[in-house]
Amino acid sequence: MLAPRERKALAVKICDKVVSVHPKDIIIGAVYGSTASGRDTEWSDLEMLFIVNDDSKLKKFELLFKGTAIGLTFLKKRELESHLKGPTLQWPFYMGVLNVVKVLHGDKRLVKGWLKLGSSVPEVKFRRLLERNAPGLIVESHGRVHSCQLRGNKEDIGCAAIEVLFEMTLALCILNRRWVTHDYYQMFVDASSFPKLPDGYKRITTRLWNSRDIDEIVRLSDELVANYWRLLKSEGIKVKDHQNVDDIEV
């Protein structure tokens, strides 16, 4: 395992090596995650992001270094900008990463430019993105919560509830045009500061995250999801629930 100071020094060395071997590919070399924010421990991984030219053949890979997990992500400039200005469901992730990265190689002004690009997307595009993807978010995981209850599956229902929470966080990021910079429970704390939230969001998410009672999990999930759909309706987000196969456009 590596101490935080060693992990930061390792990130610099890895970045220098990647740039020296692939000098024509790398636009930006950076570190993100807990190492960038200074919250890392000796058990933390090391997450690195390289923005590369569009003709680069470099691919993401992972490795171990003295027991520490290291991930190197190579993202083409065109792909990054497509996610940001699309926007796509990856918009919150990349905006969150760009907001916290520590640039080790390249022009820091490029990162500011990408953040500006992502922040300038018209609200109507986010509304359309949510309308298109809402059927694939939350509905399935919420149904899995109920399936677990019907089957008496106490082992899996907690995981299904966490899926509901994660997917709802993504949906709320899109709705609010904001992002979170933490993982797991802390992401819900981040999201609780958003202006547009389901009623009782902070209370329900906290209790749902900690609950181990199968009936309470179902009740809390139902309350949270019902409040979420009411929020979408109040915001004019229209998600059609088809009642006739003839109405489905293919």
C-alpha cells in the first residue's frame, strides 16, 4: 500500500512516463478522485485521466503497483466534448471529474474551457435527455425492490434499493444540471443541496441507505419514487407510459 504522499508522487511519474512514450497523443494528463482532493488513505486507489487526440489508439487499462489499484483512462477529446455538449448520461460524471482534477501535464485552461462548454448546454437539452432515459432509470431497480419483497429475498433487496438511490442521483443531476463529486453515501449528501429534489429526499435517502428491514425498504422506496415522479410532473418532464403496442414508435 502507498501513503498519500507516495501516491501523489507516483501519479506524477506515471504521467511523465505516458507523455514521454506517447508525446503526440496526450493533450491533458491529470489525476482525479480522492488523490486529487486530498482525501486519500493508504487503501485508496489512484485514478488518472488522459485526454488524447482523436486519432489516438490508447485504451483504458488497470494495474497494481505495490498493492495499490491504478486506473488509467484515455479519453479522446472529441468524445469528451460530445458527452459535455450532447449532453449524455455521462455528463454529470465528466463534469464532476473536470471540476476536481489536478492537471499534471498540459494547459489547465483547456479544463476550464471544457467546464464552460458543459455548463453552457441549454436547459431544453437536459429535459429531452431525461425524458428519453427516464424509462431506463429507477423503474427497473424499483421493481426489483418489490420483486425481492415478494420472493422474501432479504439478501438482495438492499442492493436493489441502492440501485434506486444511485439511478435517482443520476436523474437529479440531469434535472438540476449539476453534478456530485463523491461516491456512495456522500453523493446523496452532495445531491441534497440541489434546488430541485423529491419531497423528503434527504430524510428518505438517509433512512433507506441504512435500513435492513425488508418492509421498511419497500415503503421508503415507494415514497421516494412516488415523490420523484411528482417532481418530474411539476417540472413538465413528460415520460409516456404506453398502453397500446400500436402507439410505440420503432
